[in-house]
Amino acid sequence: MPHQIQNCAVHRNTDQDLTIEVDLLNLTGSTLVWRMKRHMLADDADALIEKSSAVAGQVFMASPATDQAIVRLTAANLAIDPGLYYHAAMLTDTASNDSLILDGSFEVAP
């Protein structure tokens, strides 16, 4: 699975969909987990926001033809201090192989 850098910016206290561009052949049975943390070295358990395709309404896996997944961010998720954070998406396939497919900066603007 190829890794991509995707930097993004969102506005604080708003509902927003984050589109993740991924180069996937088949999402069937895979789980995508997206996390936003204070910095790259923070533990996954310390994520400020975590969204999973295994939980209804959090991450929508688009068809492989679109090469996209949509992370649903709510105003409550983004009720955090403006600043520069880190985000990453991990994909676990049907054979339980984990792949970091995306990471980068995540700016929360006022």
C-alpha cells in the first residue's frame, strides 16, 4: 500500500468532511482508522480525535474507483484550540496487515 503525505486545514467548531485520497485496489473487509494527535510521536491512545470505518457514520469507504475515503468530523470533534496538529490513517486489510497510508499536518483554524 503506497504511503502519501496529505496536509490539510479545517475550521474550528464546524462540521466538515475530510477526504482522504488513497490508492486502493479493494476496500472490501478492510478497516480504516484516522487519528489526529498533538504531534507525530504521540501514542495512538492519546489521539485527540479517532475515527474508524468499523463504527457507523465515522469513516465512509468510497468505491475503489474513486480512491477516496471520507472522514466525518463534527463541530464537537473540532472544539479544540486552533493550531497545527498531526494526522494519520492506518488501513488494516482482511489478512490483518496494517499499513500507514497517509499522514501529514492538520491545521485547525479559528
